[in-house]
Amino acid sequence: MPELGGKKGLPLCVLEVLRARSTKDKPMTMAQIEEALRSQFGMEAGRNAIARSLSLLREMGYSIPSGRGGKGAYLEPLFSGTELRVLIDSVLLSRYIPQEEAKALIAKLTSMGSAGFSNGAQDIHAVDKWYRTHHQAFFELLDGLSQAVRTHVQVRFAYNHVGLDGELTSDGRLRQAHPLALLCAQGQYYLLACYEKERELRHFRVDHITDLALTSQPAVTPYELSEFRGGVDLAKYAAEHRYMFSGEPMRVTLRMPQTAAGQVFDAFGHHAELTPLPDGKWMEVRLTSSLENMRIFALQYAWVCEVVAPAALREMVRQDVQRIAQRYERAPGAE
């Protein structure tokens, strides 16, 4: 660290010393701050100058309480250790963030903790052990899509699938669409968009998009589509399209054991209505969802979930279950 010749930077140096070395349990005395300034910044500062710096920092809004019994001072971190852990875990679980960007984000979050936080957080830093997208320009891409949604211009992009090697593979075709909104669901970011002619809402995983270009052609707004004429409620939309399949939402009725209430709330929150049945063991679940999304939910919980209505969804699931049963009646791998 280069030496600071003048005193103008003293308050910032005191702030950095407190950020790096002080905690509520280990406040720093004037003598300790003085020694840290000398060793860390090559700066000589008397106790009066340090006291004035502390007063100035407090006036500027920094929370610098005194230690127990009025001895010493410490910088109260912006986030508690538990809050930072939750944020860091969120970065780890966000698979759409590439590895290097995830490491950089975690480093920034860790630096906002109190002294010693990084030592106790090593167990949550194994970014390379989590499967992550191989998209190397995700934040730049997300920023470009956000701009397109905000300014209502059409976008052109390549949409890829993941090959057997885990890498993105393009079909060689460029798509042009009207971007309507960005939605984070099921641990992934999705672009909600529609094509010019169809005007049917489609979902594109953002980490599968490459070669993004913003055009000068105006795009439609969400309110021009039937799905959003009553207003844009992305939380409601996510509940109705849990697995990000398109389709018009319909009223659905399920029969499930009351012990499955947790799974229903995990999936749909309070958008689902749960009514206990007279036997005390089963419940009726009513909600609004597109059929394809409810088809996946019903199959996921097939051993405890029965579709009561609509008849079309019940028939879809019945045929799916029949095909599954037939497959398992055959020898493994037999056609």
C-alpha cells in the first residue's frame, strides 16, 4: 500500500482500518487504530486527528458505535454475517451466472462483511463445484435485453440448445422478436417475447441466447397481448407458468393428500386454493395454470396427485401414465 503524505485521506484510511479489523466483539482503541494506520498506510496520526475523523465519518452516516463501556470503536457492517451468507448462497444457486462472474460477485459480498467474515465463509466459496452456465457474457446479455425491454425495440438473436458436451450449440438460425419482460423462475432467467406474425407469448432461457443485437424497429408492449391486458403481474404469471411452458391459463382442480400442502405452496404460493375434504386426509386444490405446466406438475407428483378437471388435462396425464407403465413393462432399453 503506498504511503499517504497528507491528512486529507485520513478519514478514509480510518474507515478502511475499521472495516478490515474491527468487530462488535473486538472494537479498536485509539492506540490500535493509530498503529494500524502506521503499518497499513504509512501514516502518522495523533489521537485527536483520529477522533475528528471518527466524528466526521459518523456525521456522514457511517454507523461506528463505541465498544462496551465506551471503550474503542467498530464499524457496523452493512450486512450481518447471516445476511451475507444468504446472498452468497443465492449467487451459488444461480446457475445462470458464469463461474468467473460468480467468483467476483462472492468476493464483493465477502468484502462487505465484518472483520473475519471471509475466514468463516470458506465453505460456501466452492463455485467450481457447482454446475454453471458456460455463457461467458451473461451480464452483458442481460443488460442488453433489459435495455430492449425498457426502450421497446425488437431484438435479433441466436437461440441455442445444450449439446452432449454441455456446450451451447446453435441451429444456425437468427430469430427476431418483440421483447416484453425478463422473469427469473425455476432458478433461471427467461425472456418473455413474441414473434411479429404470431403474437403468441414465448419463453427463451437467457443463458441460451447468443449474438444479441438490438434493432431500431419498435416492439409491442406487454399490454398489447391478451395475457397482460389486465396489467403486468410477473409473480402471477410465474405461478400460472411454473415450468415456463406457454399456453392460455385455465382453472384446474386437483385431488391430493393434505400432507402435500407444502409442495403445493412451494410450487404456487397463495395462488392456489386448498380445501380440506370431509375424510380429513385429502384436499382439493384449485388454481389457474396453463395445461402443459400443470401436466408436468401432475406427473412430478403422480403418486399423490390426481387431476379432477379439466377433462382435457386429465386425459393428457392418463395417456402419459399409460405410456410410462408400458415402457417399464418392457425389458430395459427395449423399443
